Amino acid sequence: MIIRNDDVAFDTDVRLLRQFCELCDAYGHQIIQGITPIGSVRQISVYWDDAKIKDISGIEQVWENSSLWYYLQTRINKDSFAVHGLWHTHAPHSMEIKLAKRMLSDVFPIYYFIPPFNEGEYPEFIHGMKVLNTNCDRLETFHDNGTMPTTEIAYLHSWRYANAPYNLGQLEHFFKLIQNG
């Protein structure tokens, strides 16, 4: 299974991300890191408009979290990388997507675009990136109600595995279940 990890941004806890990546590696799951170049994302609500999201999330850029930025670079030969908006806003416009790709592609090969909140109407490819949205099942739904993802790529948010609302033990249990068929 390919794991799409959304919401990698300035406020990502690198220690938790490292533990998450090591767990995925141990069970042989490739990761797509969905990076939001500008702002923090964990406190954002889907119910806010774009102006409030930009105001609350701030202007820090992902590489200003130097330990995170360095760690992501150590993953270049293991993971794939995606643009997850310029900010984590609703249905980003084409120029925002293009700018986000430009900001990240100097360091990472960017193959995918993940619309924040899985919102927006996009073609199959935009600016040379495959669009990953509703064509991916939410893995966290398995923890909520037992619904097994059926798509090749399942998405989650590694920051939610910091013991609220989930923990890495639950993710490992899921990996063991699918490994044993």
C-alpha cells in the first residue's frame, strides 16, 4: 500500500514524522509526503474561509523548520513528494499550485498535487503533477469504524498519530492486519 501523508508543513513535529516513516518503512509501505510550503496546518478548520486560514496559519515557510526540512531531504530516495496547496486553503488556484511546485522542486522531485481538504475540480494532471484527491481512501476511517481502504493509495495525517485522536500502535495494528491478509 502507498501511504499519502497529508499536512507536512512548518508545524510538523519531526520526531513524530520520523517514527511514522520508520513504521511505514518497517512494513514496506511507500510514502507520499504532501507538503504545504506556507503556514502551519494542524490548527486549521475546514469550516474557515481562505482569508481566515491564511491569517491563522501564518507566513512561516516549511524550510524554516530546519530539522524537518533536513529530515525530508534524507527521505528523497525513499519517499515521493507532493504539493499540498501553497497554503492549506480551499481549492487552490492554478497559479498557487504552480508557485508551490516551484518552491519545492528545487529540492524535491514533485510528482503529485494533493488538494487541501480534497476539494476542487482538477484535471487528472496539473502542472505535470498527478492529482490525488477523492481517488484515495482515508486510512484513518479504519480506526474510526473499521472501513478498510480499497484504493492503492490511502491517505492519512501523521500528526494525528500523536496519541490524539490516534496513536502509532493503531497504525501498526492496521499494517499487521493487511500484511496477514
